[in-house]
Amino acid sequence: MSGDNYTINCPNCKAVLPVYGKAMTLAMTCPKCHTYFRTGKWNNEHVNYHRKDAPVALPMGSKGTIDDTIYRVMGFVIKRDDAYGFEWHEYLLFNPFKGYAFLSEYNGHWNFVWPIESGPVDAAKTDRHLYLDGDTFDLYQKASARVVYATGEFFFDVVGMTATTKTREYISPPYLCGAEESQDSLLWFKGEYITRKEVAEAFKVDVAKLPKQEGMGYTQPRTNALLTALIIPATIIAIVIAFAILMYARGTAQNKIVLKTEFNTKNLKDQKVFVTPTFTLEGSEKSLELEIYVPLQNDWFFGEFSLINETTGDEYNFTKEIEFYSGSDSDGLWMEGSTYGDALLSRIPGGRYHINIYPDLSSGHDHGISITVRRDVVHASNFWILFFAFAAYPAIFFYRRHLTERKRWEESDYSPYHSDDDE
């Protein structure tokens, strides 16, 4: 250190270097010869980090504002995981009043990280979860790493400390919490996801110059957090409202029998058609239900129906098939199908009507056919259509959320979805 100017001579190339951290700086990299050294404790075991393509996106000495605090970029390191070889970037930030913090970047995803005084030590050492500030954090990774590139100034021997430190990280997106532990120290830290755009705005750099995002960040916030919290209550409310409307509609519907008649296929004429008596539908457009009964036994019935307005000549055509089979086998008695069928027509105007029925039976045997026509009928089927429509959206939403969470945990050895993959 040289006087009050806070400069130091590089032990390798002897260049005079300004020291922005002043007496707090304990290690640094010479910007001229790229030698990393510990200030005041040089032991000739220097490390050279000359690398032309070092991806330093935030220039050393630049300033940025995060959470209303102005930080100076002091140092930058690239760390490599010993087990899997993946690399991530860390920027050391400093504010004279708040102290130091970090910006960590991996695959274009950023976390703002700061040290905390203490953490739930016992839970972190023994469990896959820890609890802090009301949040539950899940173990994401345990890592040992080494520094493969360093530039700038540091308030600790970042190279030596990283080589002897084991890190545990727990996540509760968008937050993370963890500890860096060595033989003689334990540092707890907490962090929060910060977007690429927010980093660019904070340090006034072109967002295009920051690393591009790849995949999903392990602390990237869950999308539609408010929707996630509200979707189940909102769906329940919608279903309850739909059910209440169904009950009200059923209570106010006429459900009036306007025709009840019977036919027998042995009475069919050459035209092979039954014509019902005329019946009157009162009021404006309302629903109409036909109930059909054919006493079948191991047989089927098919009919074409034409509801005809005798005043306007308008026709409403539909078909209906009924089948019923029964018997016995080694498993006992069995039955399939039904001797009843129904058809619901909506929005049929008032007027005088009759129905033409063109029947067909597979066996050619004579059968009786009973027809009952009801006016202004409310079917529960409408409710069930709404029920499944309402339920489909949260089902799809949470399934997509499940896939997103699986993706978040793809690079973790502690993924809660590993058991799914093994099946």
C-alpha cells in the first residue's frame, strides 16, 4: 500500500495498481498481466488468469442501483463445479454503508445475493428443507467448485476460499438461501431472482450485451403467481354458481308432459312411418325432451324422428338408437345397454306440432314403442358440461406448472421428480 492513495505494486509485473477497496481489499488481479495475488501476503504462488474471451458483462468499477442502493462492481469470477463441470459467473458488489453483495449469473439467469448473519444450521445439515423468514426452502444442490477465472478486487481470498468451501443451496422461487462452509467458517446467504432486463437497467448497459437466457432459471419466479393462488377458489365459486343456476332453473321449469302415446311395429303401413297426434307447445322458445321406451331383449332399435311445425312447416330432425343385451357366462349374469333413450331439443318455438317416426329393428320382430314429450325441461347435462369446462382449465394449468417445475429441477441431484423418472 502506498500512502493515502491506496495503490499497490503487482508482485509479478511491478505495475502500480489503484485499489478501490482500500484497506478492505485482500486479493486482486492485475489488469496488466492478469496475475491474481493476495495483498500483503504474497508468497510467489501466483495464478495467471489471462483470458481474452472472458465474458465480463459488467465492467469493473461500474456502478448500478439495486433496491435503491448504489453498488460498485469490484470483482468478477468464473467458478466451475468439480462434479459436473458446469460454470457460472459471480460479480462482487460493494456499497460503503451496506457492505458487499453478489450478482450470480448462470445461463443468462441472474440472482442478487447478500450475506445474512445466521441461518437454520441444524435443519440445513440434517434435512432436505430449511425454513427462513416464513419461507420453506428445498435443497437444490451441494457443490464444490474452483475458480477458473478472476479479475478485479476481492475482500477475501476468493481462489483459496472457493477451493476449500462446500456450498449448499436451497430454493423457494424467486428466493434462494444457502451456506458456504469450510473447516473454519460458515457463511449464510440469501438471494432473489433478478431479471436480465433489471440488471441491464440497474447498471445502464445494453441488455443485448448480457448473456442470453437458456432454459429455465432455478429460482425463476413461477408464472402467474396470483392466478395460481386464485384459480382453485375461483373454479369452486364458478361451479357453485353453475349448480345454483341449475337448481333455480329446475325449480322454475314447467317440465310439462304435452304428449304421451304408444305404437306397435305390427301396425306399420306401407309407408313405414308412425305419425303422432298433434300437440301444442305454449310460450316462446323453450326446450323439448322426447323420452322413448322400447322393450328390447338382445335386440336394437333405430329411429329417425321429424318434429314438424304444422303452421310454418319447419322441421327438426334427429335420430336415436337404443339397444339392450343380457345373458350369462362364467362370470355370471351380465347386461349391456338400456331399453330407454331420450333426446333433448333446445329453443323450440311455441305452436302446433306432430312427430313423424321412421322405426327400424334388427330382428324384424314386432315391438311396442312408447313416446313421452315434455316441454320446458332442464337437464343436468348442461351443468356437467360447465363443470368439466371449468375444471379443465385448472387441470391444464397445474399440469403445465408441473412440467415447468420438472424443468426447473432438471440439473439438481435432489429433484422431487426423480422418482417419477425412475418409474
